[in-house]
Amino acid sequence: MVRSINPKKAKRKNKNKGEASSSSIPSMPTRVWQPGVDKLEEGEELQCDPSVYNSLHGFHVGWPCLSFDILGDKLGLNRTEFPHTLYMVAGTQAEKAPSNSIGVFKISNVSGKRRDVVPKTLVNGDDAMEDEEDEDEDSDSDEESEDGGASTVPIIQVRRVAHHGCVNRIRAMPQSPHICVSWADSGHVQVWDMSSHLNALAESETEGKDGTSPVLNQAPLVNFSGHKDEGYAIDWSPATPGRLLSGDCMSMIHLWEPASGSWTVDPIPLAGHTASVEDLQWSPAEANVFASCSVDKTVAVWDVRAGKSPALSFKAHDADVNVISWNRLASCMLASGSDDGAFSIHDLRVIKDGDAKVAHFEYHKHPITSIEWSAHESSTLAVSSVDNQLTIWDLSLEKDEEEEAEFKAQTKEQVNTPQDLPPQLLFVHQGQKDLKELHWHNQIPGMIISTAADGFNILMPYNIQNTLPHLAP
């Protein structure tokens, strides 16, 4: 975000003193906006800089969705060419319980363009930068035009299934994305087969377009009511297809095992926390190991073969631990986000005196609502907060003043970057209100989808590394 004078507001302000032209508006140097630090003066407004995105789109679907998940597809593992197509599932938070639904989405024509991290001015001078700005303006006009040209607006198709009660969290099985599980505020955990809806969307360009499809009634495969309270924590095993965990606000965790096309839920819960279990994550490396976090300020690591208590537990934060994410590319690393706005990185190999913390950040000043490691870069993760910021971090970075000076000289940078920003902070995305959850797309490197009270955003920041890690044969 940058701050600048809004010409329209300035014109309105001078309306009684004669007509003002845009050339009469006083110029003001562009500055980086620091949320929670800077204040807007009269006549100023925040403006999004589209040049820092390879792709940026927003859409809403009626009732807000607290939770969603991106579905794996067969369109390619490492997709880099625009436009993109993706599938996802989301659950609503409606005012009345019967008005809720689970939506299965196909989003196509996700347009964008690749940008160089170092602008073209490095090679071609100022004219090249002007050409790029002209292209941005042309792109914006294409999106808003109705002259029959190729549209750059995503095409949203959705099929809805009735869900009684708000959906606290929803997750798709990684091995079979058509199988989804939902946590309802009624205290029920339900498993759904969405294959018919995914097939209908895949085979048609018009099915459910513009949200016109009716809400369909469908019975879940399983409806578990053994929890004593509602919950939010739920996770499918990446190693054992169908294996599932669900945790509730009464501190209990239940283990689900697949059994002949259905599931067997252990009636005796795993107990180790003293307050609400907020999130669960299976280990990406050990089939029987998972982690949990809780309002009791701790993170616990469990082995399901070793009884009903955690193998180890440590205090992770000074406030509620809201979310955790286990690094799939560096399985010793676990990230956690707290209610006080801090997030930490824990190295499970070096737990000492009940502490595994190797990095701690206090950039956000309001509760962390979501945290997730990139599936393509082991040092990169994204974080969302109640402060309406989605931030992206590269923990491998350190401040290099000589390199920064050289980059500023090459790009003729006029923006005065705040000196107190952490060097690991790669990107700040704003514009959504009450951010709830984010996910990286595992098959489109660099793409993030986020949900908030005012809808979804699809974003691809231009400075995020878009290469897959080396995969051993």
C-alpha cells in the first residue's frame, strides 16, 4: 500500500474556489504505508499498487466464509501460464442456521502477467517503466470494458450443498479431494462426498455460473456427534488416506480411522490440553505423529501409538495459540500464531528447557488467524491477522545494506522504506476486512487465496519465488 492525495477529494475541497484541474493538485512523494503506525491526513487515501502483483482478483459469494480449502486437481503440478483454473470448497457463516451451505467452486480465467522483480528500467531506462505502466492501465481498462474483448475477470462457478449450522472449518482429503470434512457450530463433524459436484463443474462452462445454482440437499457420509462442544481443529493425514483428527473447545481430540468406505471414531479422546484445542496438524514426515495447539498457550506433539497423552508439550506463546503449520519441506519446523499478534518458529529437534523457539516476530499487533508454510519454498510462509493484513515472510533473508543501496540506485527508487521493518518481511497485502484464513495453491507456485468477511482474494505477489524445490527421483 502507498499513500497519496486523492485528486477527486482535492477537487471537491476546492469546489467553491473555482474549477481545479488535475495539474493544479499539489504533488506529494509516495510513501510506504505502515498499518498501525501511520495515520491518514485529510485528503489522503490508500491506493493499491497493481504493479506489485502478477495477479490480483477479488470476489464474494453472499454469506462470508470462515474457512475454505483448495482442492487438488489433474490440471498440472507446476502451472505457470495464465489464465489459471482452480477448484476449492468453502463453508458459510450465515445469520440463520438453515441458510448455511458448503460451496464447491470452479474458478477459471484467473488472469495475470509475469513481472520482473527488478523493473525494466535496469536495461531500457525510464521509457521502459512508462511502457509497463501503460500496460497496467490497458489491463485495468480491459477488465472493466464491455466491448466484447477478452475479459480478464475470473469466471466463478459454484454448486452448493445445504449444511445445517455455520461451518467453523472445512478440509479436503489430500489423496481424494472430493472427500471433505466440516466442523459445524452445532458440534457435529461431518464427512461429505463432493464428487458429483466436481464432475458437473469440470464438464461444463456454465454449471453454477454467477451463483445461480440452487442449494442441494445431500446426506453426509458420516455425522459424528461424539464431541461435547463445537470446535475448529481438524486435519487429514497426508500419509494415511482417510485418517482424520478433530479437536473441540472442551480440549478433547478424537482420532478417526477409515474402515470399509466409512470411518471408525475412537470414543475415548486424546487428552493433554487444559483448554480449547484450536488447531491440529499431522506431521508431513511421520505417519503416526501430529501436533496440536491450544488456548492454554501450549503446543503438544503426539504419537497415536503411544497412548492418549502427548509425547511432549511446551509453552509456545504468552497468549492463546490460535493456529499452527508444519513445514512440509523441512519437517523439523513448526510455525505457530498467537492471540497477541506474535508468531513463532519452533525447531522440534532442539527443545531445551521446554522451549523449541528459534524465531519470533511481533510485527502484527492483533490476533493471528491463519499461518501456512509454502509448499514450494521451505523458508517462506504466509500469515493473516485481525489487523486486516496478509503478510508473506522469507526466513532465510537477512538485512544487507550494501545490496539495498545498489538496488535503490539501479531502480532509481524514490520511496523511503521504513527502517524498522523486519528484513524477512517480503510482502504486505491489504484491502480485506476481518481476514480469517489463507492457503497457498500447491499446484500453482506463488498463488495465495484468502477469505475474509467481505469475500475472497486471489493474489500472486511478483516478488515471491516461483520455482519448485528439487525433488529426488
